[in-house]
Amino acid sequence: MASSTSDDDFITVVCSNPNRIQANTTSTDVEILISVTNIPSWDLPSILCHQTVKVQAHRNRLIQHSSYFNGLLSGSFSESGLDCIAIEWNLEAFLHILNCIYDCPLDVTSKNFLPLYEGALYFGVEMLLMRCKTWFSEVVSAEVPPQVQLDDLISIWSFGLEHARDFLPELCGSYLARNFMWAISMNCFVDIPYDLLLSCVKHMNLTVDSEMHLSNALLVWIDANTECMEGLSRNEDVCTGILKQRVNLSSCSQITSAVLLLSLLPSANSIDYILRGIGQSPFNLERLDRDQCSEVLNLLPTLSFEAVQEVDISKCPRLHLQSAIECFRKSFPSLRILKAAFLLKFKISTLRKLVRKCPMVCEVDLTTDTSPIISSQVSVVSSSPAITPQISNLSLNVQDMTSFYNSGLSIAKLTLEGRNDLYDSDLQYISRFCVSLQYVNLKGCTSLTDVGIASLLRRCIKLHSVLVCDTSFGINSVLALCSSSSNHIAVEQIENELLDSLALNLQILHMGSCKCVDETSLLKLMSQMQKLKSLCLSDTRLSDGALYSFRGSSLEMLDISNTMVSNAAVAYLVGGNPGLKCLKARGCRNLSQQESDPQKREFSFSYSCRELHNEIGRTCMLEEIALGWGFSYSSLEALKPAITSLRKITVGLGGLLGEDGLRKLPTICPMLELIILYFQVISDRTIMNIMANLKKLVVLAFCHCLGDISILSFKFPMPNLRKLKLQRVTPWMTNNDLFILTQSCANLVELSLLGCTLLDSESQQIISQGWPGLVSIHLEECGRVTTMGVSSLLDCKALEDLLLRHNGPGLQRSFIFDAASKLPMLRKVSLDFCDAAEGDFDIPNYGDRHFLSTLKIAKCKLQKGLKVSFVKAPRRRQVHKETLVLVWNSSTVTRTVVKERL
């Protein structure tokens, strides 16, 4: 029978129930007729007793809220003209879907989540998909006891894997990692699929009571699964793969070579015997940090952990590196990855020894703190640079060179970020022997020259990832990337020889703040890169022409912050790269203009922000976005299809979301983990909405925002929040308010407060007791916090970064040395001479600086204010004058004075 087309038009949906539920009373009715007009009074247990249910529903409502019914009833299918259609689906799940479509209350639980989510996918009910997604995200990130049973978790993980719903396996792995001790107590622990268990074991949030619990649990799982894997070729890979643990010693200030050696001895009952043997020998444990480690190791029956492939000794300041390498050589023969970040003592000569002693190592991370003295970003007033060697301090004989060459062949990934003691000679040495290098990170290596970087690029022809932000990377380096890798090619042939250029095969190129590259060179480089996945061009001379010349289609990350590109050029590049997941375009002033520069009309015609955001919305599925100029509430609506799975959002100067945009943000982007807002209008209502609904939030920053807010905004519990930055938005904050903040955001590791003028010295104790695990504290213009000196803040023993400025002149002359000696992990200190009780600070010598790598001390000057008629003399106020910066590297210290306030 044909149907009518009025708004009240009903259609009957006949749903067959394959899983009939037996009721307590006998019913002879095979089917039942119900209507959505009385949906609130449906008796589900009674309805579910029937094999078939006929539901009278509004045709237009189904079409509007379900893509399945939209296609079936408004398309070219024969069913579109009928007033009765039949479907086969789980009846209970279908009735719940109707409840959602008609805005009726619906409780999602661990038992009905999967049927609801599967039904929402099949019938295309977006509102139910979002509700399920939000519920599951909140449940798996909650700090309360586990709300999802392990067998249900396994089913959800398997469903997500089968249907390519990536967020489900990811959340399941995170949930299992955080609740691992609970999971191993369940009988079905051995039923966990291998890939789920592996992702859990590798997860950064893995929580266990001890390494023994983890090892025992993995052995139980292997024993239970060995029989079913017998005869399979994957059996050995599974067993070894699940036991390939990271030996993670990072951030352990107590560990020394002696402690490391003792941990590698066989068993506790033989330690006394072994130690007595050492006592009778010419060696002793106290000397292991200096020498003789190799000889002692040859005398001891140390254990060998052949499955260990990765070791992390980052931030271990007391560990003697030469001795540690000897331990690795003997106990970790399969070592492939070494992370030794923030260890200034790890030199290129140490790297040489590592690859000779551990020949299978293919990845090394030697990251250090990047120097704040970047020539393109600061104005240097004076500098007393350390005496730097013009040639490498390595002295190798022929035998050493041959040995290093043979072992260095395995190095494929090398991270040297922040190494300002790295020179061209060292780079030449690396390029000569690490010929298999595929990934190199030289970010912040300020002592390198363009010629030195170019030499590395010409030699290492297998490179596909180059990170050179904040370096002298320039025209010579661009030519090296664009030229043929065949050394016999003449210079005049280079432009015609593109088939084997390094640029052609690049997958990652990060060259932010490299302003030595002119527009012409950049255009040439962009035209050759076709396989790029990650591209950073922030703070460069990027033009529209360079974007239009890009021929790649595989970009996943694009950073064009602080450049002069236009809407049309960005839209062109975005349209050709549908796999884009991260877009950063803060500080691009031209994006706010309706029309581009008339002189560049050959590329950019009239193209609005709205059109750019529509293109992004049609093309991409973003996980991270950073925008400013031209970004507004209407932009948020245009971007909506692209940001439903967004995890990070930053809105900078020139953007204006408004209260409506911020209010809708949690609904549009329920998966957000990071929110950073600059110069936005905020209110208690918007912040409370964010705090109440975004339970996965890890980073929250409000910087120089306008609007009236109160402590009410921060009374919602945020157990997952790790980083909080409040800059000039909470001038009313008192000690009591700060205490409330410690209760609602109990797990912070980074805190930054600017302009909280009502705080006093008691706030130090509130901070140290409320957040004893803080690694970063920034307090500036916060009342009288340091008027009585600094005491309680030094109880935060994990501190790595401390900034105290304009909080009261109570800091003792010896404060820097005192802080560095009491805080073993402290690397960065930022102060102001205004806060010095005696007007100055003692600067530690190289030997007694402990773990300190960067010291910044700002200096102010008095400036006359405006003269008012009823005031006899003009008022004077303090304004910034300059900043003294000291940077320590592996052997020296550089002292620089700059105009900027760093």
C-alpha cells in the first residue's frame, strides 16, 4: 500500500526477534503491535516475549535520524513507497535505538554497549553512536573500580578490531593497562587475545604492583596459550614478543652502576657470597662508577636477558655511562633501542663505545633540553660563549674506525635534539659511519652550520626522516635534499635528476624557524617531496606558491604556524591530502582576510575562511588542530564532520569561539584530551561544562582570556588532568581556592599560575602537599608566595622545571645551588633579580650544578609612568630590561644576555 507524505505519516516496522526471551507467564501471541506515541510506557520485558514486534513510527523521524532508513525510505528502493517494512535485528537493541531516536532515557551499560553500538553502526544513528562513544570513553578513563568486566572488554576489543573502529581497541588497551592487577585476578585473564595483551604491556599507563607480578602474569598467559598455539609458526614469535619488556630506569636519581650491577646478579641467596668474593678482590663497589666495571663483570655470574630489546636510562644523573654500557653488553645481548635523554655526559665518543659494545643497537635517543638562545628568535645583547672545539674530540686509530664502521651500520634512528655541543666535525663523523641512517633529529642543535647539515644529508642517502627545527638548515641543505644521491652527477645536471633525490623519498621533514631558506629554495623543495607524511614549516618564509607546488597526497601532519599563507592555498593542499590528522595554523594572519594579496591573484582568488573550513570538514578526520586568525563559532560548525574524533585543540590570537562555541565543544568533540585557549571569552558556565563532560582531559590551559570566572569552575573532579595552566584568568584565587584546586585536580604533574595576586607563602605548602609529584611549577606575579623564602616547594622531589618570578623578594643568594642540590631531577630554573633578597644570586660552577642544564634570570628596570596633575612626581613602575641565560652542555657553560623575557 502506498504511503502519504505528511509530517505525521506513520510507517510500520516489523522486527523479528531471533533471540526470544521466555516470560514467567505463558503467551500464545507470536507478535505484538506497539506505537512510538506511548514509547515512555513500553513494558520491555513483556514486549520481548514475542517473536515479532510491529512498531508504528514516524516516517520522517526515522529518515532524519537514521541513515539506514533515510536510504531505504527516501531513496530509489521499492520499500520507499510502502507503509510497512520488515527488518531482522536483535529486538531489544532495536527498541533501545528507537528510544534514542525519540529522545527517551537510555542507560548504556557494559552489557548492552556492544549491541547498541553495533545497531547504531548498522542503522546509522549518529546520536546513539556519539552517546555510546562518550559513555565508553568516560567509563574506561574513570578512577573508580573497573566498571567493564574483562570478558566484555575482550568482546568490545574484538568488535572494534573487526569493524575498524580504532578508538575501541585503543581505549580497551588503556583500560586494561591501568587495571592490570585487577585483570590478572580474573579467570578469563588467559583468554585475552595476544594483540590486546601486547598493547596493554607496552602502554604508558601500565600499572602493576611489581615487576614480579607482571612477569608471573605473562608466564601464566603463555602457559595457558602454548598448547593451542603448538604447531603454529607464530608460536615462538608470540612467546618472545610478549616477554620483550622495556627495562625502564628513567627518572631514577638513586641508580648507580653498582645498583645496576647488583640487579643483574642471579639470586638473592648468592649475593652475600658474591659480595664477599668482591671484598677479597682488588675491586670494590664504590669504584664501579669510575672504572674497572669490565673486570668486575668478568668475575661475576651476571644474568643474561636475551629478550630485552629496549632500555631507558633517561634522567639518571648518577649513572656512570661507561659502566652501564658494559652491563648492557653482558646482560642485554639483543639490545636494539637505548634511550638516554637528558644525560649531558653522553657524548659522541660514548655513542662510539655503545655501538661497538652493543652491535645490534639500531635506535639511540640522546635528547637534551633545547637552548632558549635561538638566533632567529632572540636579540643578543652580549655573550661569552664557551670555548668550542673546531674539530671533533674523537681520536680514533684505524682499528677503532673499522670496528665502529662495522657496528655503526646498524644505527637507523638517531635523536640528538637539543645537543648544542654537537659540531660539524661530529656530524661528519656520524655521517661517515652511520651510513644506514634513516631518521635523524637535530632540532635545536644550534652549533651546527648549514654546510655541516648539508654534508650529512649528502652522505646518508637512506634518510627518510629529517628534523632540523631551530637550526641553521638553509639553502645548502635544501640543495643536498634536492640533488641526486649519485655522487657522480654534475651540479648542472641536478635540476634534471629527480628520480633518486633524497627529497623524493622523504616521509618526515620538520624545519620550523629555519629562516635561512628563501622562498625560491622552499618552492623547489616542496615541488620534489611526494611521499611526505609529516611536514613542519612554522615560522618560515612559506608562500602560497610553495603550497601550490606540493604534489604529495599522504600528509598526516601539517604545521604552517606563523606564516603568510592564504585560505585558498591551504585549502588546495588540504583537499589533496584526505588523510590529514593534524593541522596547525596559529598565527597565520592572512587566514582572516577575505581576499588574498592582489599581487598573488594567480594563485589565490576570493576565498573565505568559511570555504577553507568547509574543505577541511569535507576532506579530513582530524585528531589535532591549532588555529587562530579566522577561526570562529561558524568555523566550528563547518569543521564538525572532521573533528568528531578530535583529541587536541588550540585556539590562539585572532580566533573567537565565543561562549556558544565553547559550550558546544564537548558535544562536538567528546574525545578531547587537550584544550589550550588564548585570548578567548570564557565564563563559569563554559568551563563547568568542559570540566563536567570531558573526563579524558589531560591538558587544560586558559591564557590571557577575558570574562568573569570563579572557583566554581574548578569544583568538578578531573582525575585524568595532568597539566593545568591559568595565566591572568584567576586574579581572585586565594589559598583556599588553591586547596580546592588540589582536590579537584589531584593528579597534576605540571602547574602554571600567572597573576594570582592574592596568594601568599602558605600556598607553597598547599602545592607541595596537594601535588607532591609535580615535575613543573611556574609561579609568576603570584602575590607574596616567596616573600618569606622558598621551603615547602622543595618537597616536590620530582621537580624538573621551576619558574619563580615576581612573587616577593625572599629568595636567598644561594637559592639556585640549594634547589639544585635538594631536587635531584631539577634541570631548568627561571628567576628574576627582583625576587632576590640580596639583589643577586650565586651562580653554580660547572662541577656543583648537579643536574642543572638551563638557568634564566630576568632583570627589570624602573620606567617613569604618566604624570598626573594632582601628583607631584610621576610614578615609576618596573618593566622588563633583559634576561641572563646560562646553558650547560657536556663540558662547558655559555653565558648570554638577551633583550627578550625568556
